[in-house]
Amino acid sequence: MSAIFFTSSAQALLNAFDARIKQIEPKDKVITWEKSDDGQNYTHKAAELAKKAWFKPAISNDRLTFNIIKSQNSVVTSLVYAYYHGHLIETFLNHFDKQFTGGHATALPTQGDNCGS
């Protein structure tokens, strides 16, 4: 299940993430992530790894899950997998630590992930 954040308010947590990405003021703005053109997924903005993969959010009663999906005509390498998961967890700890009780990332892709072959 990729990256998981345990919360009783998954939609509110996702909305907060979106709001910080769109935020105009630099204070507390999330500057390292952006949404896809269709507004459904998220990618990291670091020059060397931008758009190498995407996170697709899924909301459940007790968690917000981000499944990793490959970019068109590519595969998600171990480096990209690790970088994206590590940076997403860092972002949530840095900006939203009071909105979830814990989180983790799976070491390898799981059901819902699409890393290519």
C-alpha cells in the first residue's frame, strides 16, 4: 500500500496537503510536490526526479494511502521508489504532524501500486 498515514480525518488531511501545495505565501507552503494536470495524482518537483513517478491517493476510514504509479513509458526504479516515499513522509511529518497519528511506507510495491516491469 505504498505510503500510509493513519488518521480519523483522511479527507481533511488530503485537503490540507492540496491547500499547502496551492498556497501563495511561502511560509509553510509545500514547495516540493505538485499535482498532475488532471488533479488526481502527485509528483515530486526535484529536478533530477521530477515526474519519474506519481502518487495516487486513496481515502479509507482510518487512513490516507498513497499508491505509487509509474510515469508513462517508464518503470519506477528502487531509487525513485525510495526517494518518493521518504520525501512524502518527510513532508507530512514537517507540515501535518498534528493531523495523523503515524505513518509508514512499504519496502516493496504492494497491491494498488503500478511500478511497471
